[in-house]
Amino acid sequence: MTDSEQKYSELPEPLKGRRQLSKNDTFCFDCQPGISCFTQCCADINILLTPLDVLRLARRLDMSTREFLDTHTMMPITKDLHLPVVMLKMSDAEDKRCSFVDKNGCGVYEDRPWSCRMYPLGMGLPPARAGEDPVPVYVLFEDDFCKGTKEKNEWTVDSWKQNQAVPEREAFEVGFQEIVSHPWFIGGRQLDPRRIEMFHMACYDLDTFRRFVFSSTFLNRFELEEDLIEEMRTSDEALLQFAFRWLRFALFAEPTMKVRETAQKPGRNP
Ligand code: SF4
Ligand code: SF4
């Protein structure tokens, strides 16, 4: 098996059998309110949410992250995944429409999730390998219901991502991707349930993570810069960035945090 075949066989199931796009490959696509298939893509689909998706949608809907997770998401259990994923819950009605779509289109358009921005592209990250940075694999969804791929506008992966303001979101979530594809997982290692819970809280339930940081002994146990502490009090984004940093310490024992000397006791957990 060649390297590229190996990577392809490791892609998540929904991406297999799709046309792969390399850097300079082009595809045609356009999506406008007048198109005959308008909003048909917003039903009965698996939309994985990133930490920033959850945060932005919760804030847009004026909900706490916990309320948003309970109301609008589900966590499928699959034994192939080493970390839990959060998916947008479709409505219970027969057509399984997304709760945010109506005849005018996406009701959360400015804060729509990463997957919705990327469509008709999909991206998979092959599992981490020793000494290699994981390289994303891009595929094109050519779904029959979507007429957008019959339009004339031509894109590359990069130009489409630029058009959808994806690069800035990905830059913000680099720390998250580094956790998900961390070399610690090479060889199929599994985190224990307590660490999986930490991952879920810190990445997706930011309001609970805020209480964990500010209403526990956390700040007594770790040495943190004063201006960072102040920033985290008022900025969700700063707190989420910090969550990614703390997780590297808590999950993989990386030295991203400094434990206060007074807090160091034998056998103490992060
Ligand atoms: S063109 Fe495709 S992405 Fe756009 S509304 Fe139609 S089905 Fe959805
Ligand atoms: S979030 Fe918006 S774009 Fe994404 S499926 Fe729902 S309505 Fe469609």
C-alpha cells in the first residue's frame, strides 16, 4: 500500500470513496438563495462541532455552554475514537432538519460551524504517526441533491477556505488540533475516563471550565501570569486558548503549566 493509499484508508467512513483534492486541484461550486436545492443540505447530516463552534453558537443563542450542549448536541459513542466528539443534533421531525434553518437559510449564518463553512469540502486528519505532523486530506462531497457543484465558479481548497473565513478559525484552534492528533495516542493508547471528562469540559463546556479555574483551588496550584488571569476573566477566547494549553499538561503531562512549589505534593494529580 502506498503512503497516500494508507492515509486514505485511515479516513473517517463518511470521507471514504470521495474525490480527493490536492493543493492545486480545482472544483466548481456556488451556493445562492435562489438555487433550486437551497437548504436541502441542512437536514439529516452529521455536523461535528469544534470547541469554537460550540462557544460561538452558545453565545449567539444567549445560552451557557452547558445549556447549548444539552439542547443542541449529541455525543455519539464510537469505539474507534480516542476522544469524544460533539455533533449538532438535528430535529426529531421526520425530515431531521437542522434546528437553525428556515426558508431564509441558516439562522446562525455568521456563526455557522466549521463543517458548514467547509461544505462541499470535507477534511480528515490521519492518525498521528511517530515523527510526522499529520497532513490533512481534503475530499469533495458530490452529493446528488446539491446543485452547487454544477455551477461555474472555480475554487481550490485554499481559495474556498479563504472565502469562508476558515483559516482564522483554524489558526485559533491549532491548540485543539494538536491535542486531537497528539503523538501520545500513537499505538492506540487510551485516556482514562477522568481525563476524557477533563477534555470534554475544557474544550466544549467553557462556562464549567471557567468555574473550575476561578472557583476552585486551581489558581493556588498553578503559577500563571497576572495579565493572563485578568484576560481569562473577561474573554471567552482567551480562556479557551488557555484550556488547550492546560489540557496538554493534564492529559499528556507536558510542561505547559508551572505548579506552585507549595502545591507540589507527592502523588498529587493535575
Ligand atoms: S447548493 Fe449545495 S450547499 Fe448550497 S444550498 Fe444547495 S445543497 Fe446546500
Ligand atoms: S448550522 Fe446553518 S448551515 Fe449548518 S446545517 Fe444548520 S442551518 Fe445549515
